[in-house]
Amino acid sequence: MDETKLCKKCNTVKARNCFYSNTGNCKPCSNKVSKEYRRKNHIKIINQERHRRRYCIESIWLNRHSQMRRSVEGRSTIKRKCTGRDICTQQEFLNWCEETRPIFMKMHKEWEESGFKRKFIPSIDRIDNDGGYALDNIQWLTLSENSAKDNLQYLTTARTEDGKFMKRDY
Ligand SMILES: [Zn+2]
């Protein structure tokens, strides 16, 4: 019986026991190949997960509520003065999202058609900037509409005649 075998990977003749059974590569080469394979797949899996987290609708909703919570808890990285304001619960918010799903889907479609451009990200706007994230004070706005509104808040035109704040006409 042949006591040596040629590894096709490193092109080296090695003893039989340096090979796993029925493989053309020696043990170190086999380990290297499978490690590389796992590493590549791992990245692929991570990217798929990242994409899913970012674009799956329910994940976006959960993410928006987390942002709102960070904001009222004063943990937001974005400069927003709404620490301590009221906020709906996660379940209340998800129910509201279901109710406003057609609006969200329309905005999501625009966002997708733009190639997921940042300015089209559906964001949660506080209708009255002095209020919090109660259900009667939130609406979906694109990120650019939301920041345009932030810039407008110092102008009287941001309020309607009866003193109400600008609300999106979907
Ligand atoms: Zn080898």
C-alpha cells in the first residue's frame, strides 16, 4: 500500500496520515480551505443579515421605535431636545405602523426606487416639535422632509393659520 500521497494544494508529497480520508489535500491545506470557505460564507451571511435588518419593513419599524426611545432617554446621537418627552410603547407604535402601512409602503417604494438614497429614508416626525412621540403627534416623513421641517420651524410658515404644525399631505 502506498504510504505517501501528493497534496494537490501545496504540491508536496506527504505521509498518508497527513491526509483526511478521501481528500486530495493534506490536513493543513484542508483546514485552510475550509476555514477560508467558512470565513467567506460568514461574511455573506453577515451581509445578508445586515441587508435584512436594514430593509425589512418590520425591522425598520422596530428600529424607529428604538431611535425614538433613545431620543427621549437622552441617548440619541442626533441633537434633539426631546429628553423626557412622552413616547408610545413599542406595541402601540407597531399597531400604528400597521394602520399607516399604505403610507409607509408608498414611501418605502420611493426609497427603494431611488436606490435606497439617504434622503428618502422613511423617518418618524413629531408633528408638533414641542411634543413627544405620542401616537397623535407622529407622522412618517422622508429624512429630507424631516430635516427641511427642522429648518423651517423657526419660520412662521411652518404653522398653519390655526397655529397647528405642518403635517404631511400624503
Ligand atoms: Zn497540502
